[in-house]
Amino acid sequence: MSFMNHIRTVAKEALDRTSIIAKFLCCLHFTSSYLCSPTHAYGPSMLPTLNIAGDVVLVEHLSPRIGKVGYGDLVLVRSPLNPNRNLTKRVVAMEGDTVTYFDPLNSDSSRNAVVPKGHVWIQGDNIYASRDSRHFGPVPYGLIKGKVFFRVWPPSSFGLLDN
Amino acid sequence: MKKAITVLRNMGPFRFAIKEARETAFLVAKCFCVLHVTDNYLISPVITYGHSMLPTIDATSTIFLTERISTRFGKVAHGDIVVLRLPHNPRQTVAKRLVGLEGDRITYVSSRLSKKKKKKHMFLVPKGHVWVEGDNKYNSNDSRSFGPVPYGLIESKLFWRVSPLKDFGSFWNK
């Protein structure tokens, strides 16, 4: 009989501990999806702003929801070519603009494009080694996940990322 | 000093009410949490209206249940009815049928009834994109007008019909 009671106390304590962990994960998930989350950005496409070996940056998710993404913002965008990958690029033009861009790998002259309604034109800072809107076209605004605003790692470049 | 003590003594039942309000608030917050997680990651209801999916979906407002699990893992196939965000208006979502996946070659006829000669178009769906069309070819604003849609804009897949009650039931592979 006392064995059953013992099990009952242990089960109750396990449930309490699990509920605390569940509440913590809830809060973490809420903050990570709707407020601020870290992401690892690597590759040569954003030199010299971001390092080639990889930076850990903080992304805030409020701005795209309220439409506060504008020119020169570093954004985290879901890749239109591979929905499981996120890209970190800079917004160069908004809807309605005519973009004059230069793609040194494909042609020698600059080309024009008009950004349609509801889309943005994103480019990496390093135009020689970046796959961006010059290759896959303007990106729908709905694919923008957040705005990059702070760099956490490496510690030597800890701080706000400006335009 | 005496007034302060009287005030504190009268706060007794007030303190109990505050405690109970806090407990209720936490319970409401927990319920909201569970509801939110279910809505964002599992099953979410939608209300559809419009003519673009006749005869499969009526023009009157209909409630459906959509699931987000298959779209998260990429398990969508031809013929599924999906809810997606419009590429040129990120605040609007529509329900259309998936007609082409990446790599498919789509042949479609221009939908304008006024044109005497209907022009035939051919299109190759690029990588990472899908082609959606409404079942009502004459009155549907779909990929034939706004082009292929990046897969990242697909939100969920219709699988169950809720209203009207006589049509309550599975909506799979309609």
C-alpha cells in the first residue's frame, strides 16, 4: 500500500518538473518565433559585413509583421529555391522600384528590372560571390522572416549591425 | 499609523481575490498557449469564400480544417488543396489546388474569355516553387496570372470539411 503511495508521490513530482520544463519551452518558443532569435550566418556572400567563417546574429521577427522592412535592412529570408534554407541578404529595392544591377559572373553590362507589388529585391554585399535576386528574381515579402540587427559572435565584432 | 494598520487588516479578503485572479490568469494563459501551438503546428481552421474553387468548394463561406504537418515536411502532392500566402500581397491567403511541383512542365490556356483566340502557354516550374490553380478556370486568380509560388509561402493543406453540417467529413483527395 505504501508502495503505491510512493509511486504516486514520485509521479506527481515528475509531472510538476515536466510542467515547469514545458512552460519554459513555451516561453522560449514564443520569444524565438515572435520576438528575437539567434541564427548562424556563413558564406562569402555578405563580405565585408558578415564573416565568411560564420557569425551568430540576432534576428528580430516583429518588423516584417508590421511592415517595417525597408531599404538597406539586413533580412533573414526563406530561400525561394529551397524552402528549408534561410538566407541573410540586404534589401536593396522595394516594390515598384526599378533596379539597375550588375552581375559580374554572367554579363558585362548592367541590367534593369522592375520589382513587382508585394516583392523585394535582395542582394548580398559581396556581389561577386552571392546568389540573390540577380539570379532568382525578386522575392515575395511573405518570405521575409526577420530583420538582422545584432551580432553576437565572434566577440571581436559584438554589437549592432547598421545599414 | 493606526489608519495604515486598519487598511492592511481590511486588505485580507482583497489579497485572496488577487491570488485567485492570478491563478485564473495563468490558467487562461496556459490554455491560450496550447491553442496557439495546435493552431500553428498541427491543425488550423479556415473560412473560404469566393468562386475560384467551384465546384469543389462552394462560393458561400465554408469552414475547413487544415493541417500543417505535411506542408512542413514537404509531403504535398499533385491535386492537394493548399492554403498559401499570395506572392504579391503578403497579408492575404488563398486556397488553391496544387497542379504542378518543381520541375513540372505546365501547359495552360489563357483564361480570358474575351479573347477570341486562346493562346496556349507552356511553363517550366522552377526549383523550390509550385504551380497552383483554382478549379474554376474561368474565375480564378492563380498561378496563371501571378506565376509560380515559392514553396515557402504554402501554409497548410485542407483535409476536413466542417460546415455546413450535412457535409461534415473528410475532404482528402477531392
